[in-house]
Amino acid sequence: MSALPRGGRPAEALAAVETSIEDRWRLFLAEYGVVAGTSDEVDLAESVVADTSVFEWRVVDAAFDRLTCSDCGNGLGSGPVGCGKCDQADGFRFAAIETDRPATPPGTEHGLRVATAVARTRHRYGARARCGFELGLPLLLDGELPGTPQAQAYRAAINRLTEEECELVTSFDEVTRLSSRRVR
């Protein structure tokens, strides 16, 4: 599981999403009669990443977690930016199926999926992107999707923070409080 340095509700939300990824993988293994920790599990993970577009995103993320990049040695899709195989795999992860949960606005699952990818591979993104997506995790997990004006306001407030502040805040309320003290 990924540890989110900023803590607070974003870290709790990431832990909950990662639990849902692992729970979905266990169900997926059972559907195929595969035992965890075996070469059959690795083979199944490889078949998932061969065509991510036919699997639900939690299954795809779990499959990536079980594979190692042959170029950089990190988890496939989570190596440093510039590793060709990881860059390609990270792009393919977004072809996975994203089905909105009942009673949530359209696009909420996509937002959750992207925010999760950023939080799980935070070294691949800048401080401001990490801040916005990680702070959005709890909202998205709760089925809330900020509208365009709200998202733009959050982004403008985040852009007024220093990179250090971006790494320390644990809520959009903190972002708003800190950013209102300065004008850019």
C-alpha cells in the first residue's frame, strides 16, 4: 500500500481505495480460479495489462502492482518519468473501464481513478498536481464531484501556495486559508 505523506483525510481515502483495489483483485482471482502468490497470478496480471480496456480500473491497478518493469525494476507503470515501459503502461492504465457508482455524478469514478493514480505514483507528478488530486480523493470517494467553477477556484488557490505548502496541506479549507493571505 502507498503511504500518503500529507496524512489526514486524503491518506485515509487513499487507504480505503487501495483496500478496494486489493478486494477487487481477490475476487478477480477467485473468478479465474487463480491462487494468489503463484506464477498463475503473474500470468493473469500480464494478460490484464495486455489489454487494459476490457477490465475495470481496480483490476488493472492491481495487475500493475504485481508486475515489475523490466527496464527500471520498479512496479510496472510506477517507475520514474522517462522510463519508456513505465510511461507507456501508465498511459494504458487510463484505458481501463470506469463505471460510476450508483447515485454519483457522471465522471466521479474517472476523477477517483485519476486522483488515485496520482496519489499512488506521486513522484511522477508535480507538487501542485499532487496537492489538487490528493485533496480531492476524500470528496470523490464520498461520491462528490466538484463542478468546473469550484475546481477552477481550488486550482487558483493551490497555484498561490509554495511547493512546500502544497505538500503540507490536508484539506481544501487549508488551501483556501493559506492562499487568501497572498496575491499572485
